[in-house]
Amino acid sequence: MDRRQVLKIGTVAALLTGSKLAAAKRAEEMADVVVVGSGGSGFTAAITAFDAGAKVIVLEKMPITGGNSQLSAGGMNAAETVIQARKSIKDSWEIMFDDTMKGGKNISDPKLVEILAKNSAASIDFLLSLGGDMTDVGRMAGASVNRCHRPTGGEAVGHNLVHTLRQNAIKRGMDVRTGSRAIKLLTDGGKVVGVEVRDRFGRQYDIKAKAVVLASGGFSSNLERVAKYRPEYAGFSSTNQPGATGDGLDLAVAVGAKLRDMDQIQIHPTQAAGSKILITEAVRGNGAIMVNREGKRFVSELATRDAASAAVLKQTGGSAFLILDQNIRKSLKQIEGYYHLALCKEGVTPQELAKACGITDGDALADTIKKYNAFQQAKKDDEFGRADMPRPITEANFISIEIRPGIHYTMGGVVFDTQTRVINESDQPIPGLYAAGEVTGGVHGANRLGGNSISETITFGRIAGAEATAYAKANRST
Ligand SMILES: Cc1cc2nc3c(=O)[nH]c(=O)nc-3n(C[C@H](O)[C@H](O)[C@H](O)COP(=O)(O)OP(=O)(O)OC[C@H]3O[C@@H](n4cnc5c(N)ncnc54)[C@H](O)[C@@H]3O)c2cc1C
């Protein structure tokens, strides 16, 4: 009986008798590399492993692939890229390294940050070679150079990224299974040798593999877990997809993995008030300012996320307003999406806008915009020292979006090394277990810079795919 027949019979039986049958006899399959998670890091690791000759199976617990990577909006940071060169943007991996270390408050692992920065240009090349579009370059908070790459016209990065990776997996005929949750890592003599899977019908089976890559993402949608590490964030909502629950961390800990920085949880300052929609930092990067209910600026809009979120929470009602104009709108296609979602209010004058959105002092808003435009012209923000002011706010209709901070990203995760090997409590690599992406800790320290996560998923995903395949090949006969 071949695997398909076993699965078919198993499916019908599992539907009839549930977990009783699954417990009686579990089917077993073989692979070189199993990848847990189908976001940017999972797909990248899987494609890299497949192209290096490995038999790969990708497991995704949700009904669709893509994870949080699919939702990513602002872009991907990379230094010394072909795209920057075309636009005469001077950057270096060393500046990206410094920005990242500083943004993470110097608690990141410098060896990992060096890998992130040094390999970022090659990761852009990797995506371009797969047919991705990364031709628009802007700036995200905490970056001292324009290095945030995204599709033409400032489209959200996630859709293009995941579509590109998905299409490449399809083109290669890769084995990608949705509705398939990794529930346990199989071990033998301290080595990870596969995964126990529960599929969408409740049936359980084993995949025996030489290596497993954990690419299961973070835990920002697990509000209980967030509150366990940061009680002050209880009651916040999350910008993440519902599958971002952190069960990959539990799988890793069960085989001895060490965790780090678990209390380093990022709140993003601009989640649209009353919704789960994230307003990308690129809106501020492209020129929007942020004002409080009284119509006044209160922080540099390009402050890092932790600083900007803390400042918003201190304002009346714990919320604030992004203020932009038609020029900024034209510069970033993603803003049309916010219109579709009815998140934008408009006014021909600042006073009219204030009325429309609930800012109490329209004249103060008009004054704030006028003052900001003068700073923009003089290229010097005398009030808050904003580093980059690419556009004035002059073209009516003026636009506002009310925002408040939401749980966005978990910097902590499994400890891993420069070869993406997962490290145990005795500071030794766990043979056969690799990790990449948001499930790991150490790359972003105390605060992730916008654009650095997608960069991380591609760079460490590539390394994990290559390392896991090399390990699998070396251990094929054992
Ligand atoms: C709204 C939003 C916008 C963002 N914008 C940006 C941006 O512009 N730039 C940037 O750099 N970063 C951005 N980020 C962050 C970035 O998108 C994520 O950190 C990154 O995509 C994580 O990639 P990943 O591959 O590690 O995890 P994910 O893409 O989340 O993929 C992990 C996958 O693993 C699956 N999974 C989990 N557990 C299991 C299991 N046990 N078995 C099987 N499957 C499992 C999950 O369902 C998920 O599909 C944004 C995040 C959000 C939420």
C-alpha cells in the first residue's frame, strides 16, 4: 500500500473514529529536511534545501501559507544592494549593523547582526532571482540611510514576497502541507530525527527526517503568553495573524532548547484604532506626522517603535493621529488599502480635518502643519529632531488616521548560532535542529527596527536551508 492509500484510509477512519485510530497506529514518512512554518523564513529555507538536493516537506498549521510574512507591509532592509546602487544611495553593511545594534539597545548578539547586515544584499539578489519585486526604496524608523526595499510604487512587501516564494515552491513541485501542525519533535539519543504531525482531520503521523528547521514565527497573537512575560501589555490587541501563537517555542523547549529575551515584546505605535490593521511605518517614513487629540506633535515620528509607542500612550485617550496629504498618499500605494478599509478621514483644510476626525483644536493642527512644513523646508526639525522629512504636508485634501499601539513583534525566542543551529541549556547545538525567523532570539535585542524582520527571514532562512541540507547529507547513512 503506498503512502496516498495509507493517508486516504487514515483520513476516512480518523473522521469516523477521531484520535482513537490515530493513537493505535501512526503512519510514517521519510524526508531529509522538514520545515515547520510557511512564512518568509520557512519557504526560503525549504526552497534553498530543495535546490541543494534535499527531499523537503513543509508543514503549515493554518489553512493557508504565508504567516505574518504575508501581512508585512513596509519592506525589507538591506545595505549595499543593486537597487540602492541604481538610485545612488550610499550605504554599507557596517552602517546597517550599527543602526541595528543601536535600535536593539545593544543587547543583540553582534555575530548574528553582522550576518544579517552582511548578507542582506545577497538576500535581495535571492528574491530578485526568484522573480520578486524590490525596486522601491524608502526609510523606516531607526535607519540612518534609505534601505527599506519594497515593490514598485511602495506596494506592501508581504504579498509580493509570499506570492514569489509560493510560486517558486509550486514550480518546483514541492511538498507543502497546510492544516498540518507539528506537535512534537522526535528525538533519538539527543538528536532531532523528525516531527510528529497532526493534520486538519485530527490524524497524527510521523515524518522521520535528518534535520528539522523551525520557522514557526513569533507569539504576538498569544495574548496570554504576552501578558505572562509583560503583564503591563494585558488587554492590548495584536497586529498579527491568529497562528502567531509561539507553539514552535514549546516544541523546541521540549527537546532542551534555550530561550532568550522572552520579555522583549514590541508594541507598534500605529495600529489603526479599533481594528487589527497595522498602518505601516512607511507612512511616516514617506512624510506623515503624528499629532495628539489637541492637534500637536509630541515625538519624532521616526523615533524607534518602543519610544514612539510610549509617547502615544501618554497622550489623551492613549491614541494619536497620523496626518498626511495627497502627495504622501501618491508616494505609497498601500495607503489606498487604508481607504478601502475606511480608516482615513479627510478635510479640505486642517480645521475641517480636525472636525472630521475628532481632533479638538483645528487651529492648533493648522499651526502644527505650518510649523512642520517650515522645518521640512529648512531640513531641520527644531522641535523633535526628526531625522528625515521627505515631503511637506501641503496638498489638500488633508488626511488623518487614528492610531493606537498594538502588540506587534516578539524579539525573544530560541537561542541559535551563526549556522542557525538551535542551542540547548548547556550551550551546545542540538543535532538536527535548525531555526530561522521570528521564532529565534538574539537578532533584534530589545527593539526590532522596521524592515529588519523580513531581512532576517530571508537571510537566516537561506542559511538554515543550506545548513540543514548539509547536515542531512552528512547523516544520510547513519
Ligand atoms: C501587519 C504586519 C506588518 C509587518 N510589516 C513588516 C515589514 O514591513 N517589514 C519587516 O521586516 N517586518 C514586518 N513585520 C514582521 C514580519 O512580517 C514577521 O516578523 C516575519 O514575517 C516573520 O516571518 P517568519 O517566517 O519567522 O514567521 P511567519 O511568517 O509568521 O510564519 C510562521 C508560520 O509558521 C506557522 N506555524 C506556527 N506554529 C506551527 C506549527 N506548530 N506547525 C506548523 N506550522 C506552524 C504559522 O502559522 C505561520 O504561518 C510585520 C508584521 C505584521 C504582523
